[in-house]
Amino acid sequence: MTSWVMFKLQLRLLGPSCKALHQFNHLGLAPFICNYSVANSTHSNTFDLNRLINELSKSGRIDDARKMFDKMSERDEFSWSTIIAAYANIGRLDEARELFDEAPKKSSIIWSSLISGYYRHGCEIEAFELFCQMRLEGKKPSQYTLGSVLRGCSILGLRQRGENLHGYAIKTGFDSNVFVATGLVDMYAKCKCILEAECLFETLTDRKNNVSWTAMITGYSQNGDGYKAIECFRDMRAEGVESNQFTFPSILTACATVSACDFGAQVHGCIVRSGFGTNVFVQSALVCMYAKCGDLRSARRGLDTMETDDVISYNSMIVGCVRHGFEEEVLSLFRKMHSRDMKIDAFTFPSVLNSFASMMDMKSSKSVHCLIIKTGFEAYNLVNNALVDMYAKQGSLACACEVFNQMVDKDVISWTSLVTGYAHNGSHEEAIKLFHDMITTGTCPDEYVIASILSACAGLTVLEFGKQVHANFIKSGLESLSIDNSLVTMYAKCGCIEDASRVFNSMRVRNVITWTALIVGYAQHGKGKDSLQFYDQMIATGTKPDFITFIGLLFACSHAGLVENGLQYFESMDKVYGIKPGPEHYACMIDLWGRSGHLNEAMELLNRMDVKPDATVWKALLGACRVHGDLELGESAANKLFELEPSNAVPYILLANMYSAAGRSEDFARIRQLMKSMGIRKEPGCSWIEMNSHVHEFISEDRGHPRTSEIYSKLDEIMILIKEVGYVPDKKFALHDMDEESKELGLAYHSEKLAIAFGLLTLPPIVPIRIFKNLRVCGDCHTAMKYISRVFLRHIILRDSNCFHHFREGKCSCGDYW
């Protein structure tokens, strides 16, 4: 009967040539239609037409509805609100607005229809402006209008506007309406006012429904309080309120944030029993929860059982695989998405590129980059940032720069990715230049780029610039554990162990990285016993040491001659903490045995290593052999290094020096000739000192400095004064193919001695002289520095390639155990 009524109405308005004639032709009514249309065309009534427009709109036939609306001789409020709502609901907002402007009378219903449409299609700001205009014209919004506006405030995080709406709701009595109250709960929760949301939620008492419960669970989840979300979900179940397809994704997200995989599995059971197991949004949330909790098997099972290929679910699975180191699985999933012609989005590519950064797979990286360009995703900052980060982590800084330079809108992540890439690849100077460019553009640095630039400052030992970065960080009022950790490391590596300790003591929160940075710092500054004390304090706080912590500890023991302590720490690694020693730990232990003269024990440990000895291990043994004159064992260690690092000059030079000390001139000449034939050259010694944010570099017998004459004059004065108190040049550290006088002059003009002369000329007496060298300091310079500190009453800090030496009053912090 209903179809017949609709047919009559269509016929009245559109005439016998309309689609209705064809639709009803199979009923045998075509001959009758024409007569009926003519007889009744003048008797259209507005009520029936409104009903037909409404039915056509709901069935998606908006254009037919509009034709009928346009031919209506009389239109009432329902006519206008129906057609405006129809256009607004399907997103044809411009046409809805035109009709709204044409409406002779704009009732609250008409206003609400348009406002709801704007909110539904993501035009929250325009919708809020319409709501304000509605209020100004004296129209009273309905509960549904208020609900729509509150939903817009929730999406945009407009807390202040939401509070204004709350005040209006109280004045008009709408706050007692469960629909509005639920909207207020949702608004406060999404604006991070979770306490206000809780208070409103409690006022609902027995009026709570699954929508209000879901709003509260979602609020807890989005505010990072997964445990309260779980508690709220339990209370909801206890109250007998049924969950729906919106509740389950929210609680599963909460489970993922706190890694509550077991509870998530229980929720999974509820989902199956409730019949929502095939809902694509719920299935996607399940895959995401299992993936984030590390249960990749369950996540994959959920993904494989989905009837439709859901991009979000695949993205979640890919992210889970990236986080847990399954890079090959990431590539497999991505290929599967591509082969199925799934709509890969801007969130898929960054995760895939992140996995390539770990795999160092340049071929696959380039292929995906080509696909990004073909699909037009090179216009997305999120994707470009991931490309910069990937290339930088792979060491392809030229490619990273090319992508970066092509970006139109560079954000803080873009800059951070490139600066961090340069810093991590050892290009510290370029990283600092980029950081300066970043500040010049007005981009505010985040904690990640600050931590990276402090790492670059540590690598270059540019203390003054590091202090500037520290000062700006303090001014910003930010708090960051990663930056504090980087500050401890930076000050320690720049020779300011006291400042590193001050930063450490000011920290309210510390982790294993913090403690390790200080332990390693004190060890490198020749304060091994202090390192061990900090380790004891760390253990007392309940912080467990990691792989790096033990490297610092064993390094401290080896440089302080603490053999028994070193053995205890080495044994505790596996027995107490389950950490398998790596080549770095074995190198420290062999260095510990070697420095103390126990070469047999060092060799025994090397022979029973659980891992294959690398170059670091053999270098430690070779160094010990040189110190103690064990030429036979030294030859064996050097030959191993020739195989592992044939282009490294260090083992050749050490072995040649051992031959020279043993009087084996022919073998000495043979090694030198071997180096020459292979094109191996010793890295030239270079020392530098920073003054007024400017770095002054020196090489042996350097005469390129603007103040050369003053420096050499000061150096001659230094040599005279220290010889008067007992300094004797140790000529065995001079070049071998020189006469005695030339050897002495050559020793006097070593780079570190030139740097100390410049420091004495330019730095005030109360300021420590900090000198940095790229190679190990020679024995003669080490002795000279002790005498200089005594004669000139200066604190000299010399950092060579291995550790720091603090010279005071004729003594060195290393205790000559170096």
C-alpha cells in the first residue's frame, strides 16, 4: 500500500513520462497512470509531498527529491528542513547552504539540520560559527544541536568553547538530558580534562547507557590511563550494560597502551560472544592490540581471518613487526598489500621505511621510494620525514639531503631527522650547521634534536656551544630525561666531569642510561673507584645494569688496575643479570689482564671466548704486549689484525715500534716498507683547544697559526723551566730516522705541547686548560704535562683517543697506569 501511495505522489508531480511509469509498468498499470495524473495534478497536498521527499532522500535519490521540492507550490518548515538535511547528510554542503539561505523562515530544526551536516563531514569550525549565528538570531538549539556542537569541540579540542556550552546547558536545563550530558563527558575527556569528565559521568547515576560508558572508557584510554579504562570497562560489565562496536575498540586500545595482553584476550572472548567478531573496526582494534602487546602470532591470526583487506589492520601489523624486529615480515606484508591492490596510505609507508632503515636494504628502499613518487605520496610530510630518517640511518646522507631539500614545508621532525642522521653518522660539524639553520628558520627544536645536537657537541668536544644549547634548554622550561642524559654525556666527554655530576645530581628521574653515562664518564676521567661507587648506588636504587654499563665498569677497572673487581663484575654479567659478554667486554678484560702484566691469563681468556674475537680484542692484546715487551705474542696479535683490518695503520706502527725497541732494525724496516707498498699512512697527530667558541688546531711542528711566533717563544720558555725541575725528554718516542738533537726538538714541538703553550698564553690562570687529541698521547708528552702543571700551577685536562688525563701539581689522574 505504501508503494502505491508513493507512486501516486511521484505521478502527481513528475507526470506520466517519469521513471515511475517504467517502475510500475510490470504491474499492468501503465494505461491507468496517465488518466490518474491528469485527474489529480491539481490536488497535490504538502503533507504527502513532504513524506515523499523524505522517503526519496532516505533512499539516496536526492536529485529526484530536489526536483519534487522545486515543483512544490507550497513549502512548509518540514519541506525546507528535510531537503536541507538531505543535502547536508550526504556532504553536499554548498547546496545545503544555498537552500538554507533561500529558506523564508529559519526554524531551530532547519538550523540544526545544517549544523549537524557540517559537523558530520568534518567542517567543525564552520558548524560552530553557524551555531553562534543561530544563538545571535535568538533560535534555541535542541538537544541534538548541542550534542553535535559538543562533538565538534571534542574533535578540535576546544575546551573553552565546550565549557561555554556547558554553562549554556546548565542555564537552559539541557545538562539533565542524557544525550547532552554524554556529549559533555566526551568533550571534557577528549580535551584532557579527565577529572571534569569523571565528575559529570558520576552525576548520570542510573541514566548511564553504553554511549556514556564508552565515552568514559575512551577518555581514560586517550588520556593514557589504560588501567582506569580497564576498571571502567569492568564496572560497565558489572552494571549489566552491553558493549558495542564503539566500546570494544576503545578498551582494546587501552589494553595496548599498558600491554595488558591477557585482559585484551578476555575482551576478545567477550567480542566473540557478543557477535561483534566480524565487525571490521573491532577486528582492526584486535589486530592492533595484539601487535602492540607483542603477541604477533595472535595479531597475524586476526589479520588472516578478516573477510576484507583492511589497511588500518595491515598498518598495525606492520608497526608491530617493526617494533619487535621482524623486518622481513614487514616486507612480506607490504608486498601482499601491494599485490592485492590495497589502498596503501600515508601511514603505511613510514613504518615500512622504518624497517628498511634497520635492514640497511638500499635496493628495497629505492623501490619503495619510487612507489611513493608514483602514487603521489611524496607530497606528504609524514612520508618525506620517514624517507629522510631512513636514508640518514642507512648512512646515505646525500639521499637524505636531496629529499629534505625538495620538501616545501619542513617541520621540526624533518629537521630533527636530518640533524640526528648527521650526528649519528659522525658528521658532527654538519649537524651543528644544520641545527643553526633550523633555528634561523624559526623552527622550535624538540627534545630529540636537542639530544642529538648535544651528542654532536660531545663528538666535537665543543664545550661552549654545548653550554649555549644547555642554557636555551633551561630557558624553555622543558623537562626531558633524554636531554638530561645527553647533557651528562656531553659534559663528561668535553672534560667537565664536575659539571656532568652536577647535572646528574639535579635530575629528579634517572634510568640506566643516566647511571651508565656517569659511570663511563668517571672511568674515562681516570676515576675508576668513583665509577664503582656509582655502580653500587645504582644497584641500591633497583636499577639493573645493561650491556653498556658493564663496558664502563670493566673499562674503569682496567684503567685503575682493579683486577679482582673486574673479574667479579665480568662473572656477574651472565650469572646475575643474564647478559652475555660481547667482544667489547672481552677486550676490556684482556686489557685488564694485560695492563697488570698477566699476559698468559689474557691469552687464556681470549682462547675460551664465547664469541669470535674482533679487532678490538686483538688491539687490546697487542697494546699489552707492547707495554710489557712480549714480542712473540705481539707478532701473533698483529698478524690477526693485519687480516681483520688490513688498512688500519695502528697495528703496523705498534709492531714496528716493538721491533725497534728490541733492536730488530731489519724487521722494523720491513714493516715500514710493507706500509708504504700498501699505501697505509699513519694518521697525523692533531691537538685542539677551544677558546671563545673558536677551535684552534695544531699538528706537530705546526707554524700555520696566526700567533706562531708567540707560541714557539712560550714553548721554549716552558721547556727551559720544566727541565730545571727534572724533566728529561724521552727520545724513544721520537722519530727513529733522526739525530739526537733533532729528536729532542721533534718531541718539543708535538701538537699537544703547542696547544698547551697557546693555552698558557690565552687562558686566565683560574681556568682549566682543556686539550683534545685524536691519537694516544705519547709518553714524553704525558711526562711533560705533569711538569708543566707543577711549574705553572695549572689544571690541565688532556683527552686522547682513549681517556682523559687530569694533570695537577705534577700528578696525573691516571696514576701513570695508562
